Amino acid sequence: MQEEDSMARQRSLKDLSYVSYLVIRCFSHNFRRLLLVFALSVLLMAGYAFTNGNFNKHFSASPYDTDNELQIKKTVESLNQQIKELEQSRKIFPDVKYLNYKDKKRILVTGGAGFVGSHLVDTLMMQGHEVTVADNFFTGRKRNIEHWIGHENFELLNHDLVNPLYIEVDQVYHLASPASPKNYMYNPIKTIKTNTIGTINMLGLAKRVKARLLLASTSEVYGDPEVHPQNEEYWGHVNPIGPRACYDEAKRVAETMCYAYAKQENIEVRVARIFNTFGPRMHMNDGRVVSNFILQALQNEPITIYGMGEQTRSFQYVTDLVDGLVALMNSNFSQPVNIGNPEEHTIKEFAQLIKGLVGGSSEIVNRPAMQDDPQRRKPDIARAKKYLNWEPRVSMMSGLNKTVEYFRQELKRRYHSERNIWSPEIRDL
């Protein structure tokens, strides 16, 4: 009799341990299962009393009553079903490359929730590195990198770089700054602070942890150039007190600080001078040429050109830019490098191209020219070809088709649940 009683208690204890394990799994998967845990606590208390031989004291059922075992089995089956449903609904991440501890780098991307930064994060994550994004979301958006949130190699920090940041990293991609005229003119003092104080803080971080830093500079350091095409030896033609000076001059100072730290503190620095870039995840209302033209054409609104449209630009697709940044970071070349597409178009030609690609009834109209708007912009990429073995690979038409489709889907959204997530583009990394 005692032996049967002992065996019954052991079976009950085993079942209760399994139930407890299932409860913990449910709890770890979903905090909304708290109610389920509370309800099961009553069952656990009853089982505890039974296993300690005090069942008759607390309950009127017989020790050999099998009703409790049947109830436990039903509960186990129910929990198993709920766990299956939870596991089927868990987040699925893109398949990233595996790197061992010797090859995996800890990489900080400032401004990583922005247009260019989010595509850079995609590439670094797909390569298998540990990536930390620091962004204050002034122009960046969490949805640009939400597909990585929860991945073991990814971390997101809501941080303004005018304040120091203390983390351990091997490389720093310093992209944080408003980049479109509409955004950097909105708060010129903030733009200057981000590109000066923010850059000093990142250089200080690189000095402390002995990391390599890449500064995302800009073709705006050339101003309204008097040399065409622009090579890295050209010093530029910039109005230091014009409306664009908060960005142009701040980036020039940032470059100066990088090379001062390199000379005085032996910091490894890389400087990329980025020319006009377009692609998915561009903010629809940032005022850039590509986003303006596509948005206006899709909505059958007038396509606005500031000035006569004879000013020229050179547009590159965003993945080409990212490949150039990664190549520069991992190179042994420390002087500034132009990263852009040397294929040059007038603004008027580009507007007609977008109109033909999108269709619709939009008319091209002219508005007064913007102050200090550069008249010609075309990169000389001989240095990038020689030292980085880099040049643009994506044709402008191919890139525009992807960008137009992204904007078209964005305009269709009516509810937050209607997601328009641009997945990382698979290419040779």
C-alpha cells in the first residue's frame, strides 16, 4: 500500500514538474500569459498537497483518485498547443552569415536608423557582425531597422551624439546628421552641433577603445564647384554664411577634426565624400530631388524644378554607396574618397525621366532658384577605383524602378498594420 502511494506521488510530482516547465516557457514567450499562470497555481497547490501525503487534509478526494491526473494531462495538452502557436508566430530574421570570434567585429553605426544607415546596417548584419545603432530619430525611423530588433547580433540605442557614448567597439561608421537641405536647414544649430560635437565624441570613443572611424562626409564640401568633375584634391567653393553653410561648413570641420585626431592621437580614420544617393527607405517628405519628383509624379501633382533645371547632379543607388563605405572602412587608404556615380544628368532631364517612368498627368513647372544651389556636381572616382576597386554597379533605371515601387507601396498604406518593409537586398558581400 505504501509502495503504491509512493509511486502515485512520484508520477504526480513528475507531471507537476512538467507543467511548471511549460508554464515558464509560456511566460517567457508572452507576458500576457500571466492570467494562465495564476489559474494554474491553484492546480499546483493541490498537487503539492497530494505529493506530500496531505491531500485528504486539504481536499476530500481519495489519494487514488485519478481525476487530478486527468486534469493535469488536459492542462499539459492545452499548454503544448499554445506553445506551438507561439513558436509559429515568433519573429523570423534574415539568414546571416556565421563568423567566428576572430572575424566578427563589433560595429557602431551612428544614424543607423536613417535612409543610408539602415542599408549599411543590413549589409553589416548579413555579413555576420555585431551591430549597434545609435540614433536620436530626428530624421531616422525605427521601422527602417525593425526587422533586426531582437536579433542576438543587433542592438538599438536611442542616443543623441552631442552627449558622449561609452561602449566597446572595433569600428565606427559615423553617419549621424540630417542630410537633406530641408532637414538640415530646419535646425541649423543642431546640424552644426551634431557634425562638430557629435564628431568629437565619436573620435573620443575611437581613441579610447582604439577603433577605426569612418566619417560620412559629403560632396557639399565642394560647395558650388569651379572645377568639373570634382576630385578629392579640390578645396571647394563654399559660402560660409549662406543657408547651406550649417551643413557644408560643419562637414568640412568634421573632416578637419578627423585628420587632427589622426595626426595627434594616431586614430585610424576614413573619410567618404558622398554624392547624391537614392533608393528605398528615403523619407517621402525630405525635400530631395528624387523623392520630390517620384512623389509628385505618383500623385499626379506638378513636378517642381527650382531654377531652369540646367543644374546637374550625379545619382547613385544606395547599395552601391554602402558597398563603397564598407570597402573604404576595410581598406588601408586614409585620404578622402569620393563615393558617387559619375553619370551626370540635368535636373530637367531627370524630371522627364521620372515622369516617363511613373506615367500620369503631372506637368513640369519651374520655381525660383534656391540660394547657393550648386550648378554642376559630378564626382571623379579615379581614387575609389584605384584604391578600393569600387565603382557603381546598379544602373540608374534599375535603381529608380525599385525606388518608385517602394514609394508606390508607401502611398497605399492606410493603417499601421499595412507594413511596407524593404527587406535586405541579397548580393555578393
